[in-house]
Amino acid sequence: MNILIIEDEMPAALKLERMLKGIDETIHLVKVLASVQEATTWLNNNQHPDLIFMDIQLSDGVCFEIFENCEISKPIIFTTAYHEYTLQAFKVNSVDYLLKPVDEDELKQAINKYRLLHKDDTQAKLQEVLKQLQPKRKERFLIKVGEHFKSVDVNQINCIYIEERCTFIQVGKDKNYAIDYSLEKVEGMLDENLFFRINRNMMVNFYAIKDIVIYSSNRLKLEMMNGHNSEPVLVSRERVNAFKKWMDR
């Protein structure tokens, strides 16, 4: 957890840092700022930390002047020797209001309160990071038709198949276009919820399947919305169970 301390008395700032490290050694102090002007400038030019500790009476004024000159959305724990600013403090993202000298147990409770209140925000950030790490799914294929290029949305594709060592996509009824990818490459590019590889030579779009028929030798035969050439569309024996799970998700 990254924290910022806004405090004009350096001994108090260092003591607060030591207490925080004693509570959680993973806490990282980004900066100590001593005045309204210094804090305003820094906050307007840097990424804000997870949590801010803020004294109220600073060397050049009251900390609430900072909020008049920059937007702060991060939570704040106030540390002050004054009682009279409590109401004003809770109007500006305050998690807690600790009176000096800061008590370690009260500081620990304030940290726990912050974590409880912002637990969902932390999980949302984690989900966003995981989402960014996932490979981006392909949305369109650019194909060459004679002297022209055509962009095909993946949702329009009935199936992708191999024929004479070339990979084709079928769009609509009997519209087949060659693409410059192997079937193995395409399999890793498309949304697995939408497309399934039914055998060594073909992937099908869930929404293009019209009917599923039990076929010989523990295989399944698919009837596609727009047909597919003259050959039967078969789910291979080794992929039948996975195909059924895919259809049943």
C-alpha cells in the first residue's frame, strides 16, 4: 500500500511512518509534504497514492485549502491536535480523524477501517489488471476478394475449416474466403465461448449450429444454419465430451 504524509513537523511524520511500518511492513511512504503549497503542487503533478495521512494545521495554512486547488478522490486519515475540524474533515474523503499524539491502536483501527471500506475497490483494480493481461480476442478478419479487401466480423462466421492445406472462413451461405492463418493460430485468437474446434479440420460458431444428431462410432453430426459444402460436419470422438460441456455452459 502506497501512502502520502502531509505534515509540517518532520519528527511527527517520521514517527507516523515507523508506526505504520510496525502495523504493516508492506506500507510504502511515497512522500512527506510540509505545506499547503507543496502538497497542492505535488498532487496536481503526480499519481495519487492509495491513502493520504494529513495534518490540518500546516506551515502556510489549513489543509482544506488544498482541496480548493486540486481534486483528491483518494481516502484520507487526518492526524491533528485540534478537535474543531471534525465535521469539515468528513466532508472530504475522510476515513478517520486521529488526535495527536496518535495512539498506535487507534492508528491500527483506522488502517483496518480503510481496508474494509475499500476492499471492493482493490478487487476491482485486480480484476482490471487480470483483464488487461488476458490476450485480446480477434474481432474481424481482413480478407482479399479479387482486387478488393473486405472486413468480416467474427460473429458473421459460420465456421473456419481447412481444405487442401488452406484455411477458409464460411460467411453466410456458400461464401468461403481464404485467410492467412493456420487453424491452430485462429483457435487461440477467437473467443472460446463463441467458437469450438470440433475436429482437426474445423471450428464452428455456436450460433451457426442448427441441430445436433447422434452419429456412428460415438460421434456427433452437426447441421449448420447455412450448410457446409456437401460433406457432413462431424464432432470427432475425442472431442465429443468437451463439445457437450461447451454447449451446456
